Amino acid sequence: MKRVFFFGYGYSTRFLAQLLRDDDWSMAGTTNSQDNVKKMWDHGVEPHVWTGEGPLEAPFRVMNHVTHILHSLRPGAKGDAVLQNHFQVLSKVAPQLKWYGYLSSVSVYGDTKGAIATEDYEPNPISPKGKVYLRVENRHRQLQKKFGLPLHIFRVAPVYGPWRGAIQRAVKGEPQIIHKEGHKTTQIHVRDLAQILKASMENPNPGAVYNCVDDLATGPEVPVEYAYELLGNPKPPVRKYESVEAELPQQTKTIYTENLSASNERVKSELGIELLFPTYKEGYTSLANARLPMTEKTQAD
């Protein structure tokens, strides 16, 4: 039996669950809200309410017969709740697992100054986000080294898709679009991330690291401008980053400190991935044509 446990049944995981459900996987996962329990049952996922404070209730029973684990929860201010509360559990169940996936971030590469980072590129994070993700990666590697955890690390670009990304920004409108000369970022459509994860689950290669990005790094303003064009909405004025830097919140400034591109050749060569949406143009054109409601009412059904 193929049974996967999701630490964090959220946006990206729901699209993966769609693919797994079609292949008769048994699925379970965590949610931090009782309100999501019925939706998870409807999606074929056994729900476990877990707030991140302390371990799961009866964790060894929960992990019984689990063959695959996907950890997609972002680290919090106190660190990684999964490892803090389940390090011993994971060390015990590691021998029964065929695959363990951790969703990290391309921000671990830091500022590559536009150079294309392969998975062998030495991480050098400069943002708080990148630094904490790298620490969690390394903590997982301890589990792999000491207990044989079949670890797979996915360094994921910002994820967009239905109900999330530049289309929503263009519908809502915003006072300005920011441009920084020469600055590039990466992205990936949620359906492409889902197919990468599924392919890895079906072809385990413990110790592997995979960049999850599309084929084209762009300035962060480019997909937003394209979304306005697709919708026919008037674009707000484009401002140079240097002219607005002082008034930007720190979180927004962080986006412009990491000028990086990343290679996706490994997911193509090792996992046989052919991207459904190779660039933002295919992705956002599809989303604009779908004319989805602004709110995520269907929860990826």
C-alpha cells in the first residue's frame, strides 16, 4: 500500500493530493484548523488537527503504515515545528519510509547576482527566510545521516496558480509596480510543483536535491504587468526601486536583495518532467482564460 502523510495540508499539497487520489494513494495530513476537517475528508485525506504546539496525538499510531511523508510547513519564529516535536518519531519510522520530501526555498542560494544556480551551487542565504530554510535542511540531513531518513529536498520558487499570484494583484489593483534594473526572480506554477513531487515519490532517490522553478527568470514586475495586459486593466505607474526603497516594508525589500536564477534541468533529466507551464506567459494566460473566482472556494477540487 502507498500511504502518504502530509505535514501541512495547504495550497500546494492539495494539488498534489489531486494527482495521488487518481492513483489510489492512501492519504492523511495535518491542518491547524477544525474548519478544514470536512474539506480534507472530501479530498480523500484523513485529517489530523495539529497546531504545531507539541507533537501530534499518538504520533506512532498516526505514522503506522506510512510509506511517504511530505513536509511543506514553513518554519516559524520558533523554528521548525515538525522537527522540534517529532525528531524522535521520525528517527524511529525512518526505516519503514520509502520517501521523505521537504519543501525548502530557492532563497537558500542568496544573491547569485543573476548567475544560474544548479542544485550543486553552494547555498549562501542573505535573507532571514533563506537562512532558516537552510538550517532546517541541515537538521533534516542529520536525520538522514544518523537514521537513514530517505530525504529529498525541493528548493521551491514562489508558487502561483489558481487564486494566487499576479492575476489576483491585477484584479485588486495596486498603487505602483516596482522595477529594479537587472533584478531577476523565479517562479513555478502549482500544478508543475505537484507533478515534480509525484514523480519523485514514484522514483525515490534519497539525498537528492531538486530546484522547482520554471524555465524563465524575470524581473518580479514582469508577470504582474503581463497580468494587467491579459485582463485589459489599466496598469499603475512603474517606479524605480531606488526611488521608493525608503518607503517599502522590510519584507518587500527582501525580494530585491536576492537576484537569482535557478536551473530546473535536474527535474527534467532525472524525473522526466515536462513543464505544463514553462514560463509565466503560459501560466497566467491559462489562469486568465479560466476566469476563476477571486476566492479559493473550491479548494483545488
